[in-house]
Amino acid sequence: MKRLPDLLAAWIMTLWVGGLWAVGYLAAPALFYNLQDRMQAGMLAGHMFTYIAWFGLLAGIWLLVFRLSRFGGVALKQGFFWIALLMVLLTIAQHWGIQPLLQQLKDQAMPKDVMESLFRDRFAAWHGISSVVYLIESLLGLALVAKQNSR
């Protein structure tokens, strides 16, 4: 039965990393390409990013606990553990740090769209930072997949 927990960990990791790539590089761009209303596209993309952030947080914590229970202190010497931890920390920074700043700028711009307001430059800068953080997390996800069988 030792195989089932390992299989579950692989599935959770795959769903997390696949979700990051699907939301960030397929679904969100498709929304902005196909919807005329950019505010609606942004709102829908924001919801998807929120869902994948919550899933990633739960998945990442579960993977860290699983690795620690499976390997004990040796897990702290494995690249997988540190990559997963960094991904969880980036998710936390993104979801509870950067995203609230972006939302605050949108709220301050109301009733205008933030890109038509005085907050345009600040929003664009923070959105760029958010995009870089998401890209780093996505690339770390690929490294996590590569490291999944490291002991």
C-alpha cells in the first residue's frame, strides 16, 4: 500500500502544476483575446487565479507534509521539498500581497477602469511584478515535476 500515497502525491503535484500552466498561459489569455469587455475578462481571470492559488496552497502544504512524513529530516535535503516550499511562499506572496494591492488600485480608480485612471502606471508595474512571480512559480513547477522521484 506504500505506492498509493506516492501516487496521490504525484496526482496532486500534477494537478497543481498543470493548473498553474492551464490558468496562466491558456485560460487567462483566451479570456482577454475573446471577450470584448476587458474588465469582465480580468474579473474572470482573477477568479481562476484565486482558485488555483487556494488549490496550490493546499496542495503545496500537503506535499510538504507528505515528504516530511515519508522521508523525515532527509526531506530537508531534497530539492523537491525546497522547490515546493518556495512555490507555496510565492503563492502566499501573490495571493495575500500583490493581488490585494492590485484590487486596491482598481477600487480607487472606480468608477473608471484602472487602465483609464491616474493609477494606470502603478497598476501596470504591480501587474508586471505579479506576472514575473507567476512565471517563476510556473517554472519552479516544472522543476518540481522533474524532482518528484528524487529521494
